[in-house]
Amino acid sequence: MAKYTPMMEQYLTIKADYKDAFLFFRLGDFYEMFFDDAINASRELEITLTKREGGQDDPIPMCGVPYHSAANYIKTLVEKGYKVAICEQVENPKTAKGVVKREVVQLITPGTVMESAMLSERNNNYIASLSHFKDGSFVVVYCDLSTGESRIAQITLGFDAVIHELYNQPIKEIVVSSNLPESLQKQLMDKLQITLSYQDEVTFNGEYRDLCENLNDERLIKSFSRLLNYVQYTQKRSLDHLKQAEIIELDHYLSLDMYSKRNLELTETILRKGRHGSLLWVLDKTVTAMGSRMLKKWLERPLLDQVQINNRLEAVEGFYQAFLERDTLRESLKSVYDLERLAGRIAFGNVNARDLIQLKKSLKRIPEIKELLLQFDHKQIRDLASLLVYPEELVDTLEASIIEDPPISIKEGSIIKDGFDKQLDVYRDASRNGKKWIAELEQKEKQETNIKSLKIGYNRVFGYYIEVTKANLHLLPEGKYERKQTLTNAERFITPELKEKEQLILEAEEKSVELEYNLFTEIREQIKDQIPRLQYLADTISNIDVLQAFATVSEANNYKRPTFVEKKLEIKNGRHPVIEQVMDDGTFVPNDITLDDDKSILLITGPNMSGKSTYMRQLALIAIMGQIGCFVPCEEAELIVFDQIFTRIGAADDLVSGQSTFMVEMLEANHAISHATERSLILLDEIGRGTSTYDGMALAQAIVEHIHHHIHAKTLFSTHYHELTALEGDLPRLKNVHVRAEEYEGNVVFLHQIKEGAADKSYGIHVAKLANLPDNLINRASIILKQLESNDATDSKQIEVESDQLSFFSESVAVTKENTNSVSEHDEEIVQQLKQIDLFEMTPIEAMNELHRLQKKAKQKLSLK
């Protein structure tokens, strides 16, 4: 069998080290792909699949993309979760012996993207690493390579807590050990839908000593090293912009599990997975990209420290009270480019001259912004001004060196100002004078030959030449010029004098371009030393931008500053911050809410679509807004600092994991009651609706009682089981409220008002009517409902059975003497077992399992009868 060609052997050798990536193999002006890479890339990129002879009997599948437009193709692959290895020529083809040497110069992965065109300016692009230790603990490390941000969190509550933590951050890729159990790897892939990568080397690299100075736990150092080693392996270049690792103390922030973040639609909506319609969409009135990213981070980790919360609120108050100054500040901030990512690209080496102009323009705004902040009356805002330090020397360097409108390329010259470098000025003078001489020569030759169409031109192949049309050749004296090239309609000539000048001009231009590139890299290296200062400035500007955004949105939407108390939460005329933005002005109905230690559970009844879920979400969003330091939608608010928020709102199957609506419901409920404390907020909406009536009612009551007796968390519990309203008499900390609805001319009118007491009816058929179900169906449902409510004699037997079943829910419902006499010995056994169940000591899952066991036993005995 024939062997592969030397070039194809080289390709296969390199590809062997990058099996999980598309290998972009540089051949001339194209990146080529072969074999399976070609087949898969042609499908994913929708490009033509061809073939190439490679030394084997059968042609090799091949496809390629132009070098100059490769960025768009790479972006497409990376956005789909693939990796791309860039393989370049690393020696001069003119001096190479045999096949030109090639190497992978960068591995681009979803978590290591640096090109601005491939990044969302308002979102971080995190890569994470996960390390598991023998003591059962996990360490998660986050890094945004585009900004240099690095953070570390230690998790001791098991892998489920790891999933919740990772879900709440916008990670694109996660790096793990190849020894991480496959079951855990599968969970990462299934639940997070991200790219999984491997790095087993956790040896500390002394090059990164400064980044780890604050880490004194060996587990943290190894975990950070895992990520750093992976980034170094993939990027193969300077990482000078990486910041020192920040340790995230998870117990310093309000905890939001993956269910709550999704159900509350904090940063994206459930259905469309976009910002529009989320809380972030409402609050984001920032004017810089880095401010927008910081707002998102604040929203993902609300504070627990009241001092920090009140410091933010005080600054927002200052911005709120000074509209004119704030508006002027917003205009100044609009001129500040993304300092975080500019610093990252400077360190990474992919910055161009236009980026440096953006950097200069941004930095020149610092004195103006500082002066504006000093005009505010509030101390907190003036303190922010003191954090802004103007890097004057850096600005002066950029002012003196880079022209105002440079080209994108840094290898073609025309980026450095005249007067910045003496040698460059010499080269430019020679080039300019040479070109002036060329122009003068052209005029001289026209006059001497009397050929007005004579011209002197230039191309890369022949250099400078004198061109004369064939119609005018007879005017040239014999032997005046040396013939160089014949065209269809003209002849091209040269002279010794012209070639001598050409050499001087081209040499000057070549040296000029080379020197400009070297000068640019020197300027870039000088700026690298200033990266920590630039990152500190970026962080300060981001803080200012978020705080002014809170003031801007608060004024626009009539939000009020909340106060924080220890015991009693009280909100007057609270509103849902998102829903009120998508409704007509004035149509949203505000509502009060009060929760304290005496009445910590609100049992909410009322028809579907009446606003129960809105009322519940509204409380959670107001709490979160307060704890990130923003004013809140209400007339007045006294809030409690919650340590965790748990939600079970909405119904959805998780078909990928093979979980039904009811199973998802139970998992979310179980997560809440297993982790909540008395400082938590629990929102449970229509628990039990995914199963049969009695199963659902049993579980709903058991959960309410468990929260009441054992957790003591502030809780909003909405239900369509009106029977549960009787719990108000048995549970002293539970209070019934309902959403008002009125029946008018056969139709239901939702008033969206929360009132004390239980709802009088469910209005389910009226809601079905609003959904435009057929009239004959609605009429039939009304007849059936009347029959079910009539309690006629034909249903007496069923009613007796229901009475027995309902005894499960209330100790006050006893088996009557007649029923007791009719109970057989087998039935008596089941009744006794029911009486012995201690619901207060059972979890919902345990209650469901026990109920299922007894029901199954009862059915077996009935079948024997």
C-alpha cells in the first residue's frame, strides 16, 4: 500500500495531538482540513467538500476556508461548542528543506475566546475548572480570559451543590481531571450543556506565583493550577493580564439554586433564553460594556452584609437626587471603551493600533469623570472620585505615537506619527523624496518625448516602470529606454536611473514598515506594565456605571429605597418590576405583603391566571433587588436579608433526564425544604398538581406543615386545594390570603388584588371559557360540576370513601361510629397504620412513598373481597 505524502504525514502527526479539535492546517492562503475534520466541517460550516491526492489509492476528503476570512468560520464552530487548533508555518518556505515546518500556535475553545468579534460585550465568557478531593470537597475555579478575572469557590455540600453553583455562572467550558467519575462527567454534560475538557497536570507553575499569593490551601492551589495549565497549553502566549485569584466566600452571598434562577428569570427568560423580559433587562441602564457585565455579576450574587448593601444604596441615593449631574456623567461614561478587554488583548498580543486609540480616548475621559463625581453632594460618590487615578504618562505616550485613524493591520505601516522616532523619519523622508523624484521624472519624460499619456507606474513583480502606448512608440528615440514588458496596447520600459531610485524607495519603505511594527510592539510592552492600573480603573468605572444605572432605572420607574430590618418584612404597594414594564402604564395592580415570625406562611388561593404566581415572584425579585443595592418597585419597603431563595413555580417536564412534571416538582420542593433555614424565603406554587387529587393534597399539606414546624422560613404557598385553607386553624403561623375575582354575567373578572381570607371558589371553568374552549364543552363541564357538588344519594358511597381519605389530612376528621362498625379487620389494619404516621417527621418524598404503599395495600385487599 502506498504511503501518505510527506505533507499529509505531517498533518496526521500534528492532528494526533488534537483529536478533539478541528485542525486548521495552513497551506498558502487557505486553512485546509482533511479526513473526518473535512467531512464534519463541510456539514457544520456548509462549505464544499472536495478530495485531494495524499499518497494513498483513494483520494482524501478535503475542505478549506480562506485565511483572510477564517475568523467567521472559527466563530461558527466555537459557538457550536467545538475546538479549533490553528496550525501555522513556523519557518520561511524559501529556506526550508523539505516540508515547511508547522505547529499549532493556538487552540481556540469556547472558554478561551479572545477575539472581540467572537465575544458578547455585555456577557462574561468564563472557562471553569472542577477538582474533586478525597475529603469529598470540590473546588471550582472561574476565569474570563478576555478580562483577566479569576475566582475560586470551595464547595463541601456535595456534587448537587456543584451543579447549582456552575449553573448560575455563564460558563462555556469546564476543565476536569480525566479521572473524574463518568457519572459526574455525564451530569455536567447533561445539566449544563457545555464543552468538557481535560487537564490532569496540577503541578504549580512558578510563573504564576503572583496570582496565587493569597491562596494558602493546597486544594485551592492545585485547582487553580489545573486551569492555568490548561489555558497555557491552549493559548501558548502571555497571560500577563490575569488577576490574582479572588476567593468567593459563598456564605457571604444570597444563595440562588438553579431552579430559582431559572424560575425567577433573573438574567434570561425561560422560553426564549434571551435578556428581554428578564430582571436584568429592566435594570440594565448601564452605558459601558464592562458596567453591564458587572451588573450581571451583582445580580447573580446578591449581598448578605447589610453594611455593604447600605453603602450601595447610599451611593444610589446620591445619584438619584442629582439628575443633571447624573445625566452629564452618563454622557461622559458613554465615551469609555471596554478597558477590561482592551487590557486583556494588550497582554494577549492581539491588540491593534485602533484598540490603542480607543484606550487613549477612554483614559482621557478620566479627569472629566473625576471632576463630575466631585460635584455631587454625597460623600459616597465623592469617595468614588478618589479611586480614579489618571495615567498621564501612558496617555502622553499614546498621544505622541499612534496616529488618530490607523489601519487595522499592524504589519503594513502607517500607524506611527511623524516625529516619534528619528530613524523612522529618515526612512519616510527617503521614501517620500523618492516618490517625489518619480513624479518629477514622469513630468520630465513627458516633455522630452512629447508623449502626454506616458506614465510611471509600479507593481510588485516588475517594480517601477515607464509605460508608453503602442500608438506613441514611434515618438521614442531609439535606445532611450530598456524594454521590460510587452502588453496588448502598451510597452513598459526601465532605465538604470529609475531602477536605482526604485531600490532606494523600496528599501526605505520595507525598513519603515518593519520599524513601525517593532515600535508598535515596544509601545504594547510598555502598556503591559500598566495593566494592573488599567484593570483597577476598569473595576472602578464599572462600579460607578452600575450605581448610576440603579439610580436611573429607579427614577424612571418610581422605585423607592428599602430599609432592612431583622424580623418583620413589610412591603406597601409592591409591584412586579418586569411585568409592569410590559403592561400599559397604570394597569399593573400593586399589592401589600407582610411576613413576620408570628405569620411566616401565607397560603394563597384564587383562580388560575389571577396573579398568584406574579405575587410570589414579585416578592423574590424585590428582595433580590434590595440585596444588590437597588431601589425597589413599591411605595415603602422594610426588607429582611434572606440567606437563600427557593422557588417551585411553573410546570415543565425534564425529558432529557427522564423526569416528569411531577418528579421535577418534587425534586425542586425537596431541594428547598432540605436546605432552607429560618432566614430563607420559600415560594411554592401549586404543589401536588402533577399527581392525583389525594396524593397531591397529602403532599401539599405535609410540606406546609414541615415548613411550619421544622424550618420556620418565610413562605408563600399558593394552592388550588381549597381544603388546605382549614390549616389556618391548626397552624398558628399560617395565614390565608386570596386573589380577588368576581363573577359578572357569567364571566370571571380578575381584580389581581390580594385580600385576607380564603377564596370562595376556583373559577376553573370560567378560566377555561377565557381560553375559548368550545361552548358545548364548557356547558357540559358546568353540568358535571353541579352534579359533583350536589352530594346526592347516588354518590353517598363515594363520599364515605372520600371522608376516610380526608382523615389523612386533619386529625379533627374522625371515622364515624357507623364507618368503624363496617370496617373489616383488614381495613382496620390500614386505618391503624394511617393513624400511626407522623407527618411532621416525614419529608414530602417519604410521605408520597408511604401513601403509595398504603394505597397499593388497600387496592390489593379490595380485589380479594
